[in-house]
Amino acid sequence: PSTGRHLMVVRPEKLRLVADVGETGVNVLSATVGDVIYQGDSFVCYATLKDGRQVTLRDYCRSDVLAKLPAPGEPIMLGIDAQDIVLVADQ
């Protein structure tokens, strides 16, 4: 295994909104919504993590998680499955 600093890379379509942090095998990040673009059956959400980093989420409009699209300024939780995380060396 490599040592040192690494960056976590995740494709936007691999992030998803989660309603419950208790899902097994899911890493959860807290973020604040910046902008949301509705695209019919899906949406794109631009958000800011607590450390100030920007993230982009592409997800489907699923009634099991979304009663409505997130609004700018709203806190959200982003779920990432462990197998979807790629680590790259931070040089």
C-alpha cells in the first residue's frame, strides 16, 4: 500500500442523496446545496462540503429519498459506496 497524502475521487453519478446515515457500506459526507438543475427524471446538484470543496452530484428523482429537490442553502447528506472511491496520490 502507498503512503502519504491522497485525494479521493468519485464520479458525480456515483454520489447520491441519502436520507439515513445508517446504510451499511456507505460513506456519508455533509454538504450545503449551491445550485440544482432539474432534468426531468434526474437532476444535477452543485454543493459545498464542510471543508469548502465543491462537489457535483447527478442523481435520479427517487421518491424514496426526495419529497422535493434540494434547495440552495439546504444541508444534504451525500452517500458514496466504498467500491466507487478511487484514491490518487496528492503531489
